Amino acid sequence: MNIKAFLICLIVIPLFAMALVSPAPPALWAQGGGDLPCDENTDVDCIDWDAGIAFALGLGAPAQWAKSEAQKNISAQRAAKVDAARNLLELIKGVSITGETTMQQAMLLDDKVISRVQGKLASLRLVGQPKYFSDGSISLTMTANLREVVPVELYISGPPQQLRPPNDARAAAVKINTQRMYTGLIIDAKGTGVLPAMSPKVLDPEGREVYGSAYVSREYAVSQGIVGYAKDIEAATTNDRVKGNPLLIKALEAKGANMADLVIDQADADALRQIAQGQNFMRESRVLIVLD
């Protein structure tokens, strides 16, 4: 066994060895977490991409050694928490960091990422109250903040850069009122098939970056993420991230292996470059993407 495989076993196996549990069925997830504000979900876990919060359901049965009701209850809760942590780990492994990279790829490339994620999963938060079943088993929902679990250097590239203004010819073609003050940016990506990621990019048709981690203040990226996501335009315009007087533009297509990056019209890209010379809403990550 090589050192990487050994480390993975050393970190992951103890998490699962504390309990013998089976995956929660869809009906149980509907009882335990069906009302959660998630953009995408499976039978046992889901992600609220606007808030950057991951949720996972855990199901635990009393340990065979437990005799008293208290022992059965404690051991079932412990087993449920372990199951929820396992489900969260699997969920987080599938998270797209950028348009090209997932957490699973980052874990395989760097053993330290595994240990750091594992350490964060040891302090999960409980959502709501556990549910108790007649056979003594317990279901509960645990949550983790993706921006706390995922190492910050994976989704932030460093001190923010300043967008360069467009040349005079392109600036003259801009139709958006660049003198108006905007409270944020909404990108309507419906119909593009775009998928959420922690650090997506917005590109012009020539592939040049207009928005992304390179242009966002670390403070805002950590506190609220590079972008937020919404399901419709109406909800987006009232979102605290951008509400007031947001600028609305349309995405042309989604790109990247993870379909997380967006391409926008050249005139819109030049307008954003021009606006960025005097306004800070992009640097403050006040950007919202509307999903299908």
C-alpha cells in the first residue's frame, strides 16, 4: 500500500467504523430534510448554493452493547452523526471548485486537503431536532459551510486584481449605462446548462476573464462566496446579495469540464470592465447566477 492510500484509509475508515448503518431511504429524507432550501439534492444530501451550505441526513441504530434506554439513545445518535458525516464527505467530494476541478480531484492531488476536510467534518452542526423511530433508530440532519470545509486557497487565487478598461472602440459599442450606480450583477444563465461551483469564471467570447476569484476581495469571497445562485429572476432581484439596483445581463453559454464557467456577450463584458473602474460590486462578490 502506498503512502497516499494509507493516509486515506487512516483518515476515512475511523469515521465509518463507529456504526453499522444503512443509507436512508428517500421517504426518510423527505421527513428529515425535504423542506431545506437546496438547489440540488439526492436521497441523503443536498446543497444550498446561494448560502454555500451542505446538508446531509444521518440514520443510526442503537448499538448491540446498549442495555439501557439512555445507552441506546446515545449510541443511535452517535451512529446517525457518523452516517451524516459520511454522506457529507461523499457530497463534498463531488463539489465543483472551478470549471475544471472538483474536490475529489483536489483530494487526490494533495493528502493535506483530505485531512483538512476531515478535521472540519468533526465539528458539524445539527439542523432542527432528531427524529425518533419505534425501533430505537434516529435520523438527524447535519450541516457544513462549504467555505469553511473547503480550503480557501482552492477557490481564491490571491489579492484581487483590477479589471482593465476596454479600448475606446469597444467602449463606444457599449449599450449599458455605465455611469449608473449598480448594487450588484445578475447573470441570467437559464438555458445554458450551467452547474454551480465554488469559484466559477465569467468570460468574454474571446475567453478572457471578466469576473472570477482573481477580481474578488478575499474578505468577501470567504464570507459570502465568489457568486450566489438563484432559480429565477424575480428571486434574484430581491436577494440580499444584489438587491437595490442590480445590473441584469444574459449568458450565452456554459463552458468547462464541470459546466460552471459562463460566456457573456462582448458588449456586456466591455460594459463590466468599464463599470469596474468606478464601482466595487464585483470586487465585493455581489454577483448572482440564475440557474435552470
